[in-house]
Amino acid sequence: MASSPPTPPPSPEEPPARSEHARYWRANKIIVGVLLAIWFLVGAVLAIFLVRPLNGVRLGGFPLGFWIAHQGAIYVFIGLILIYCLLMEREDSKFHVEERRRRGSGT
Amino acid sequence: MTIPQWTYLIVGLTFGLYLTIAFFSQARDTKGFYIAGHHVPAFFNGMATGADWMSAASFISMAGLISFMGYDGAVYLIGWTGGYVLLALLLAPYLRKYGKFTVPDFVGDRYYSSAARLVAVVCAIFVSFTYIAGQMRGVGVVFSRFLGVQVNVGVIVGIVIVFAYAALGGMRAITWTQVAQYLVLIAAYLIPAAAISMKLTGVPIPQLGFGSKLVEGPHAGTYLLEAIDALHRDLGLPEYTAAYTPGKKSMLDVFAIAAALMVGTAGLPHVLIRFYTVPTVRSARFSAFWALVFIGLLYTTAPAVATFARVNLIQTLNGRAYAAAPEWFKNWEATGLIRFQDKDGDGAIAIRATNDPANELTVDQDIMVLANPEIARLPAWVVALVAAGGLAAALSTAAGLLLVISSSISHDLVKRVLLPDMTERQELNLARVAAGVAVVVAGYFGIHPPGFVSQVVAFAFGLAASSFFPVLVLGIFSKRTTKEGAIAGMLSGLTFTAAYIIYFKYVAPAAGPEAWWFGISPEGIGIVGMAINFAVTIGVSHLTPPPPAPIQETVEAIRYPRGSEI
């Protein structure tokens, strides 16, 4: 996101919540972008495009590429969603957009 | 007790359990009927999503398919799990914040257009019907294989059970029965898998077992995967773990199929609506996490089951005299799932590649899971549990699909377009009737399967990928996306994908991979349809006037969690 033009200073008539929302949304897009890049790296590049060279490496009884395609990618996907949940929870409270607690809203 | 007695007992008990749960969680209003009143906690929604998502095909057929495909089976493993990352990061939290009832609801409101709503309704109904016919058939097939009753009788039992809880109880009842069904199906999958892993490798965890050394048979002491590769070489088959060798899929096709299944997963209405049922945006995110944990438990076990079944099949049958074949072989031969043809007349079984004229053994993929407990010599109650697990997988998916069809008709079509003045009570009754009619139609297709049932999975995923996914993502991430853009995008993605699949599956089924565009099979073409949809939607949106201000405000509002606590 470094190449995007600098955001203009918030105009006086715009309520402060608005610019905070914009910063939250920007942070959200960066988190999603980075996590999807890892998702593509593991799910497509390692498990599909590079599977043949990776199969030359062994992980115990598994050829590495085969293991990533049949096992490892799934573990990474689960981890990515968990990281997303935790990071967004932090962003929610940092930018004061988190939900107020109410009955039955447990995880 | 015999196997059929155990099966009647366990299947009867689980059906009783589902009906009891449904009885105590009936929906009393449309909000309860469509989205369980936003009362489902994330952990349980994850479990319900797992059962909703894992169909008869995941439970019964997938391990067998992988067993034949080797590395190529990755398209299902990656495709059907990776989609949850897209769901979690791009759709689930925002759809929950938006907070209405159905997917066409979102499309129609966001794109301020009844035309867009109707296109979405047609897609949702078509995708769900293609899918549900397979589930009802799956119920019938499990009944016939384990209990010896006719497939049709099994389908009718399935209709009655699903009708009883889906049509009367709505999403509330469906959710809690799905939780119970998840527990039944995962136990039925893991117990035989662990036992076979233990028997072959001495490691009870299948995920580790298939990377371990064999402890029995002529290859004892070598790694299981090395043994399979060696067995395959001896039989003239491509190595199990190898990729892109002759006889396997091309790299581009593996990528296209995996990508189409991922994006299709993220566009399937019966999965998307599960994220409406939780109380908060936060719990929608965690739902996606729990869902993939629960799905991953089965999906990481399946490739292990596939290798165990493969090595078992070759080691115990190849070269063996037919007269000396093990007992499970004789049992399953009666069902027609496994067939021996003594072509060279030597009385011994020869396994070769399927298209090799010397091959004497025809194996249906389903047998790999269904016969597992007998191959591992597990007690009769485990065999019965596998039957109950297959039924749980089929029924839970059928119920979720039924709700999509019912709500598309009663809510999106009638309430939102035709009769907006309908009362709450009338809408609820109409939803029940629509669910009832839909289950009967699905049952009809289950009894009289159209010839194309096995091929429609490509259709369902291709259409979900090329119609819903792009307009949902752009509807959230780009305020500038207009109704003209969305409608043009959905129609062009859909038309392209449907035309490609229809041409290569029905018009010219003999045209092989040489005729496919860039070598992409009909199963993978949805990803190209998705790209076309994205391009058209973005292009047309920039040529048409921006959406009205209130719509842009709505898009702004769904991006922030606060305020979901209506």
C-alpha cells in the first residue's frame, strides 16, 4: 500500500469518526491482503506450481510437495483464519468499532 | 448382533435424536425460520457449518476418489477447504453485519434492483437443486447397501425425516440437528480410519500414519507412500505421489479446478446463510474458523484413508487367486461395487490401470470408505456407525439446501417482489409449504436421477463461482459497483460457464482434453467465468452512474462491526 497517494487531511466538516472509520478500513484491507497473499503462496504456489521440485525434499515418510498439497495447506488455512480473527479483534477495539457485549454473543 | 440389526439400532437411535432436537427447537417466526434468530454461538455454528458443508460425497466418495487420483486428489482437499479463507476474510463478517435473511436479499438490496434479485434467486435455486438431488440419492444408496432395502424406500425415509425437521422447525431445528449430525459423522469417519492406521502402520493417528512405515505385509519396514509408489510402478501405473506425469492432470488444470472449487465454496448460498445465524460480526469470523477446524478434521483424515485403502487393495488382491479372496471382497461383490472379470482365465486377480485391457478388477470409489471397517475387521457396530455417518452427512446437507430453496421462494420471490404486503404469519406458512414441495421434488430426482447427476457438481460450483462470488465481494469492497455492472457481470459469467460445461459435458462429451481451452476441464472453468464476471462488473460499473447515496451509506455501514447488535 506504500504506493497509494497520501490521504488528505480530514476536512473540518467531516466528523472525526468518519476518518477513524477510513483508517480502520485501510488497516482491514492490509490485513486481508497479506493473509490472502500467504493463502495463495501455500495453496497455489507451493501445493501446485512447485510441487515437483518440493517432492524432491522429504518430510519423514512424505514427499514435501505432496504433504503440503494433501495436509499442510489445510493446517495453514485454519491458522490464517484464526490469525485474521485475532488481528481484527485488535483493530476493532483500536478504532472503537467493536460490538458491545450482549447475552449469548460468546465465541 | 448382526450388522443389519446393529444398523437398524444405531440409525434408529440417531434419527430419534434428530427428531427430538427438532421438536424442542422449532421456529415460531420468520427470523427463527430463516436465520435461527441470530442465536447460534460461533462454536456450534462452526459445527453446523461443517455438517452443512460435508455432503454424502465428502463422506462416502471423496477418500475413494483421492485413492484413484493420488496427488491430483489435492484439487478436492485444497479446493474444498481453501474456500473458507475467502469466506472468512471477504464475506462472512460483512454479510452478518448486513444482517438480513438470504443471499438474494443482499444482492437485491445492495444492487437496488429486482432484476438483480431475480437473477440471484434463479442461481440460488438452481445450484441448490442440483446439489440436493445427490443428497437424497445418497440417503437411498446408504439404506440399500447396509440394510438391503430398495433405494427408493431409502429416499422416501429420507424425505420424511428431512421434511419433519426442516419444514416444521426451520433454521433453528436444522442448526441443532446439524450439530448432532456432525458429531455422528465425524465419529463414524475417524474410528475406522484410526483402526486401519493402527493396523497398517502401528500409529493410531491417520494424519501421521500415512507418513509412517508399514508394519505388516511384503513391504513391512518401508514408508507407506514409498510402498504405494513402488506398487504403482510394478503395475505400470503413474506413481501415487507424483504430479503432472503422463496419465495425470496438467498443472494448469489442477490449479483451475482447485481455484474454481475454492471460489465456488465461497459462493454457495447454503454455506453463506450459516453466517447470518450468529449474534455478532465477531462470532461470524470465529464461525468460519471453527467451521474449518471441524471440516479439516475429516479433510486431513481423508487422504490418509485413501492411501490405506490403496495399499490394502493392491496388497491383498493383486495376484491373489479369486477363490482365496478375503471375506469383505465377497460381501461387497454382491453389491456390484467391486467386480472381478477373469480375462486371462488364470483364476487370479490382476490390477492394472483402468483403461488397460489386462485390468481385471473394477472398483467403485465409494467402497473405500464403506468397506473400511470390514477390511480392518472392526466389530459390527462400527459398520453400523459408518451407515449412520453417511446418512448424517447426506441429511444435514439436504436440510441446509432445502432452507435456501424455501427462503428463495417465500422470502425473495414472493415477499420481496410479488406480494410485499404478506403478513409474517403467511410468509412463515409459505416458507413451510415451499420447503415441503422442494423436498418432494428433490426426492423425485433422488428416485429418478437425471443421467447427469454425477456431473452436476461441476455445474453447482462453476455457477456459484461465476455468478455470486464476484458481485458479493465487489458489493462489499467497492462502493462504485452499480446494478448494471452486477447484472451484466452475473449474466456473462454464468452464460460463459454454463455454455462451456454444457458443450463439453453434453454436446461433445467425446472431445477430450486436447479440445479444452488451454487444457482447462469443465470442472475448472468456473474460475475463468469468475474472472469474466469480475471484469464485466467493474467495466460496466465505471460506465454507468454511481449507486445512489443511501446505497453507498449501507456499504459503508457493513464494513464496521459496531451496530450489529440490533
